[in-house]
Amino acid sequence: MTTRDDDCRADVTTLVNEIQGHLLIAATRQEGHEAAARFTARFDWLTSHQQAELERQFEVEHLALAHASWQRTAVRSVELRAEYEAKYLRLKGRLTALCLALAATAVPLALLLLALLRR
């Protein structure tokens, strides 16, 4: 694979991620709009202008809350990744040490057994 292929794949991945982000935002806006319409429908005494303004503010707040939730999720995922990578490295180190210890024990033991069998 060439560097150009890698760059192309990275560009495609970036594009797909951006499209997914836009779709997520659009879906969240739609959810906010629907929730706002359900909420303001209870207030039949509002004028249409007041109802529209309340819906707009509700939608903005809904999107802000979703954004804050996404940010917390992203931060937590970075924390978990670092945590799991550290645990993986410790486990890998322990396993390497165990294998070396077994090899260091097995080789002299095998040589000793061979020496005893030759007698």
C-alpha cells in the first residue's frame, strides 16, 4: 500500500465521520423540534408567535443539552481508552515476564534432566 492510498482512506474516513456528524445533528434537531411541538401544544392559550418562539428556545436548549452530553461521552471515552491501554500494557508486561521466567526455568531444568539421563 502506498502513502497515497493511506491518505485517500483517511480522507474517506474523515468524510464519512463528518457526514455521520451532520446526520446526528440533523436527527437531534428533529427530535428537539418534535419535543418542542409536543411541549407547546399543551399551552393552547399562547399566540402562534409565542408558541413559535417557545419552540425555538426549546429546540436550542435541546441541542445544547445533546451537545454537552456528546462532549462528556467523548471525554469519558478518551479516559477509558487511556485506562484500558495502561491495563493492557501492564498485562502485556506481566505476561512477557512470566514467559521469560518460564523459559529461564525450563531451559536449565531441561539441561539438568538431559545430563541426568546421559549418566
